Amino acid sequence: MDVADLAQAVGSVLITISALLALAVVVAHQMLARWWRTPAGRHAWTFEAVLALSLTLWAVRLAVPEGDWFLAARLVAFAGVPVVLGWRLVVIVQTWRRSRRRRKEQRGETERG
């Protein structure tokens, strides 16, 4: 086995482990947290689910030859990726803005007090 084959084998194992862990995260979050109650919780769970779906598709693709099934599965799995990444970006910017606004308000109260 040459270095390229070894890297391919290790990469495949890491993809499979990552997919299994991502699925476990989604299941644990589903069972143990009330993620649906807050916007941040809904976003976190959806982000985790899309990551798990994408990794699982990749792991399945390593085990099962590509065929017509793969085109539809890939479209479904990866259609969510830009959505949750865009959503994540919005959450990050909104959180930053709220934090910045609070700091400015606190500074204003300190200067007045």
C-alpha cells in the first residue's frame, strides 16, 4: 500500500466516523434538548442535521457505487448547506450587533451615572 492508498483509506475512515458522530449529535440534541423553543436552538439543530446529512451521504457514497440515486440524494443533502451557512452568518452578525449595542448602552449609562 502506497502513501496515496493509505491517505485514501484513512480519509474514508475519518469520513465514516464523522458521519456517525454527526448523526449521534443530532439524535442526542433531539432527545435531550428543547431546541425548537428558541431561534438559536432551531438554527443549531438544523445546522447539525444538514452537516450530518451531508457527511452521511458522503460515507454512503464511499460504500455504494454511484448511480442515479446519488444525483437526487446529493441534491437534497447539499441544498441545505448554503441555507444553513447563510442562516449561521445572519445569526453571527445579529449576535455581534446586539452585543455591540449593549456595550454602547452600558458605556452611556456609566458616563451618565
